[in-house]
Amino acid sequence: MAQYSPVQPRTVVEDFNDREMATAYLLTLKRAGREYAYSAMEAANPELRSFHQTAFMISCAHAYDMWQYMVKKGIIH
């Protein structure tokens, strides 16, 4: 099992470092993806349903790209 160094969250941030920005973006993409998936299953309008399905797939692709970036930068293993 990989060992990760502990990180103390900063609550007052005037400037984000790369790790904080990448983590925030990845978490935002994950949340957006969940919401798009949920909305797609609930939508009755075919056009709206299709939009949410497409947005879900884009969120998934961007989240994977972000994960790869974070691995490459050594932010996560």
C-alpha cells in the first residue's frame, strides 16, 4: 500500500498551489458527474436527457485526464 504524506487543509487561501487546485478540480468533476448522471435518469424530456448523458461522459473523461495529470505530477499515486 502506498504511503501518502499527510496534508493539513488550508482554510484561508489567497493563492492555490498545484495540489490544491488539481484536487479541487477533480472533486468538482466527480460531483458534477454524479449530478449529471442522476439528472439524466430523472429527465423526461429526450433533449434534456441527452444533454445530461453527454455532460456525464465529458465529466468522466475530464476526471480521468485530471487523475492522469495528478499521477504524473506525483500528487497522487
